[in-house]
Amino acid sequence: MSRRVFAIADTCFLIDWARFRRKDMLFKLFKAVFVPEDVLNEVRSEETIAWISSALSRDYLALYTPSRDEVNEARQLIEESRLKPHIPSVDLPEAICLVAGRRRGYVVLTENRGALLIPKFMSRYSGVVVWRSLEVILNAILEGVVEIDCSKPGELFSEYSRDTLHIFPTKALNRAVEEVKRKCLGK
Amino acid sequence: MSLGHVLSEEEARELRRRFADWDFISRQPPKIREALKYYIEKGDLYVAARIAGLKVEEFNELRIKAGIPNVA
């Protein structure tokens, strides 16, 4: 299956994303977003449960049950990453997403810094596309799935930061805002 | 499109430390307090929630009350 049709989100990404006022934009970017089964055990608020169950019922979200073989590869990835001191630790939830990204071409949605760095430092995973909320919002804007006010090119990123108490790296945020400005100018 | 730039572990930790409401953190029961401190050091929501004995969403709410940003 081609890349960008499906994504797989780790539990922490999805729970943080669920606080965003424009969270449904995620479902306009992908045909379906797979989530690990444990996401259902990790939510408590009525609002988040309602959002997830509604998305599951509309087939925007789908549960992902890893095979034994995928779990084995994920455990191997965790061990290998822990031997590399420049990579922050990765745990099983993110590792399973990276394995699904490598094997099935899913875009991996995570805020885990280790998971963000693994494609750069581990050749086996170099083809895996990993997006943070920053890249999700930027791609939603570039693909026109969300309306923006071109007089405020950084507004959507600021909204996300406020809703979720999130800080984006200045360099990456500036680059994203420049991309938005280019889109607004029709370049 | 992927933007690539990721902050170093030290930069991310420094931001979490700087914004954290240390008074709020010090008033929490021991498990919660230690979990928040772990989150400040590592930025790992899942493990921090396990330390606190809370669901990830509950811990995320607590992170926000403690003023600790998610830096990524």
C-alpha cells in the first residue's frame, strides 16, 4: 500500500492531539489512522473517549494489533537503539509504530524524540516517515485540508501549542511558517 | 513533508525544567511528584504515566497543570 494513505499513531501522540480544537484535520490527511489497542486503556475523559469511539465507528481510526513477528522486531529495535547513546530511549509502543512504518509504509505519528531520530541513525529504518504534530499541521495546510488566514501564517501552530501546552523547536517552526507563507503566495 | 530539526535531549530538558511549576510539583503526593520529575528529565509521557499509576490522558492533564511543555 502506498505511503500517505495510512498512518499509525502512538498512544501519547493521539492523546495529546485529542486536546487540539482542530483534531479532525488528521482524518482528512489519511484514509485511516491505526492506533495501538492500548490507547483505549489510556483515556479517561468523556470527550476523548467520545472522539476516539466516533472516529473508530466512522473508520477514520482503526485498531492495530501487531503480529508476534512485529513485536519481536520492535524489541530488537529497542535493544539496538539503547546501544546508541545519541538516541533517546524508545519503548515498545513507539517501536511497534516504527516497525509498521518500515514494513507497511505507514506514516508514523509520534512526539517521541527517540522515534523521530531513529530513521536518521539506523539505516534499516531510514525510509520510515515520522511526523510530529508540527508536520501533521503543516501537511494539512499544504494539502489544503484546513483553512488558514494568510495574514497569520503561524496561527494554527500557535493554536496547537496553546491547546496542548506544546513547544515546537524554533528552527523547525520557522521553517514550517515559511512553507505556509510560500503556499499563501502561490509559489 | 518532514521538517527534520529535532532539539537535543539537553535543550528539550532545559525547556521543560524552565517552564515547570516547581511549587505545584512539590505539593504532589510522592508517586505523582516523582513521575512529573521523570517526565521533566526524559519527556516520556507513557513511562511517566506508569510511574504515577495513572492513565496516559490523566497524566497528560497533570503535566499541563504542572506547566510542563511537551517539547518536540
